[in-house]
Amino acid sequence: MRHLSAEMLAAGSQQPDPISSAANAQLGIAALVGIAVIVVLITRFKLHAFLALTVGSLALGAVAAAPLDKAIESFTTGLGDTVSGVGVLIALGAILGKLLADSGGADQIVDTILARASRRGMPWAMALIAGIVGLPMFFEVGLVLLIPVVLLVAKRGNYSVMRVGIPALAGLSVMHGLVPPHPGPLVAIDAMNANLGVTLALGLVVGIPTLVVAGPLFGKVAARWVDTTPPEGVVPERASAELDRRPGFGSTLVTVLLPVVLMLAKALTDIVVDDPEDTVQRVMDVVGDPMIALLVAVLVAMFTLGRAAGFTKDRLSTTVAGSFGPIAGILLIVGAGGGFKQTLVDVGIGQMILDLSENWSIPALLLGWLIAVCIRLATGSATVATVSAAGLVGPLTAGMSTPETALVVLAVGAGSLFFSHVNDAGFWLVKEYFGMNVGQTVKSWSVMETIISVVALVLLLLLSLVL
């Protein structure tokens, strides 16, 4: 769609291109108003993020003096494009995560690794477990699944809850913010036309050392800061408690890592072969496509996880169907975020930010992180922060190389994790499960999230110097 700013300028006095400073000022105000409306509706009026993003997009168009029908068209186009681009991936990831949890496969990974971990290595084992389990699962699902393990290990091994709990939380959070196929990174990849395989590879390169610092290392410090006793009765039953048998460790691990391996293999083939007519590259372009990779993993999981756990065809069907309910809200938020992003672009704010960034000499990577941090602090939602920041800095990546674009995507994801506090549902979830007060939660969970965000940014800035 043609920029609405061009139509607005043509309707008034004829102004030269590039956009004048007055028009830039109006667009800047429009962007601030749109974001402010979203923040106020979410924080003050507790409106669902989908509705807040929808209203904020319309407010943005109105303040930018865009015709209402064009603003609506921009929003619906962006919503449709985003859902079509990432909706299937989110759905397939949810199915894989549900199969992993309900079949007892996740419990099998947990029990096997814990059985082989020494007392000194237990925090590292918890970080490893959370990283593996967190790959296909949304943060909240992984948290509910791992909480019983964290508390059981702490009780039986006489560990501080923070010593083993922080590494688990860090593993889940790093995967959620930096590694596709989680919704935030997927939306940012779609908004910036980034290469998913390269982003995934760089996300792991940045995520692993970040997890080490924010997990086992900070967990040792957090254990001295916070001494807590989890309340009785808050721990849910483990998914495999009612099962007669569980999948094997090896087959479960292969299934979880299968889509990651396929997508990374495609990215590596693109770099090494770099010939669109080559048979190997053409095959990998199909097999390593995110949708195909996740679809293959889901189909394989039905046998290696579902049937291995004794699931009947009806039970498999019920499990798959049950995975869709929890992601409905996520899909709506992601879609509305795409609509907000498209409205930003079509009214000309993307070009305005591009002009300003050139004048201010702010790297797109740092700008994306800062915008995501501000929206995260204001709304409490990592997903809203990611989709909004990706829409704002997306135009800056137009001429970038594939690795550079991937780094900007990851910077936005890192910024979206910064300092979770009382307006974040995850803050209260961790507080209640671990039996902490607000101050203790800030000193442990909030600081951990900030460490993840800052360490990841530092690593990304270092990578940007060599890529």
C-alpha cells in the first residue's frame, strides 16, 4: 500500500519530499499518542491487549490525519499478513509443546537429566532442562510444568529454591525472548523480513552465554538475597503421573530438537552452497522451511511421544485440539500487533524514524532494544513490546545484510524482557508459585529478567562488530 502520508500531503499544501519537519512532528506525535493509548488501556483500564492495539492503531491513524477507511485497511492488512505469516507456526509449536507435556516426554527429559546431575551441577542441570523444554513451549506452560520439579528438587536435595529455580526461570525466559518459534521472535522476524534460520542460530549463540550468566551464576547470588518457602498446595500434578508409560529420553530429545536442526541445516546450506539451482539447497529450502520443519516434528511427535505413551487415536486428537485454546489470545495479540505495525508504516512513521535515526546516528540494534524496553516497562507484555518495537524499527533493516537484520530482531526480543514488574502477569505467577513477597520477587525474578536483557544486548553489540 502506498504511504498514507503522501495522500495527506497532497490533500493539503504541496510540500516537498522528503517529509517536512512539520509533518515529521505530526507523525511523531501520532506515534506517541498511539503507543500512549495502548499503554493506558492495558495498564489503567485493564483492557485486553488485542483491543488496546486495535484502538491504538485507529488513534494513530486519526492523529496522523489519515483517512479512516485507509487506516482501517492498513490495520486489517497488517493483521492478516502477520497471522498468515506466523499463525501456523505458533499453532504447530503449541501442538508440539502440548504433546511433549501430556505424553510425559518433558518429565522424561527432566528425570533423566536430574538423575545424572551431581549436587554441584544441579543448577546447571535445571538450566539445561529449561532450555530444552522451553524450545517448543510457551513460557507459562513451561513454568507450570517445571515448577513441581524445581520445588521437589529443592526439598529433597535441601537446595535453596532460588538456587535451582532461577536457572529454570532463566532458561524458559531466554527461549521465550530470543529463540523462534516463540511468538515474539516470529513476529519480529516477519516484520523485518529476517531469515528465520540465521536468527535461530544467532539466538542460540547469544542465548546460551546469557542463560549461563542469568541462570546458574545469578542464581547463586539470588539465593543469598532471597530466602523463601513455597506455600503448600500450589504445586500442580505432573503430567505423567496418570500415565502407565512414557516416551524414551532419546526419542523425546530428538523430537524436540528436530525442527531446530532442520531450520539450522537450511540456514547452513544457504551459506555453504548458495546456489538456488542446486538440488541439495532446493531440498533443504523445503525441508528447512519453518512450517515444514515444525509440521514434520509434530507428525513425528504423534508417534515418538503420543503413541509411545499409549495414546489412542482419540486421545491424540483430543490433545491436539486442546493445544489451540491457550494460543487464541496470543494469535489475536500478534495479529493486532501486525496491524499496528502496518499502520505505522503506511502513515509514514517508518520513514520518519529512518530519517531521524540517520540524523541521530543511533544504531538500529540499540534503537530497537530501547523502544522495546520502554514499551515493556509501560505495558508489562513482552509480546506487545516486541511487535510494537519491530514495527517501528522494521524500516531501518531494509538495506541490511541477513546477519545484521537477525541481530536487530534479537535486540528487540532482548529489550522485551527488561525488568518485569507488577504490570506483568509473569511477575505474579512466579511470586505466587515461589511464595515470595513483592520485594523478594523484584530482587530475584525482576533482576534476572534485566540481566538477560542487558547481557543479550552486550553480546549482540559485540557480534555486530564482526558480522
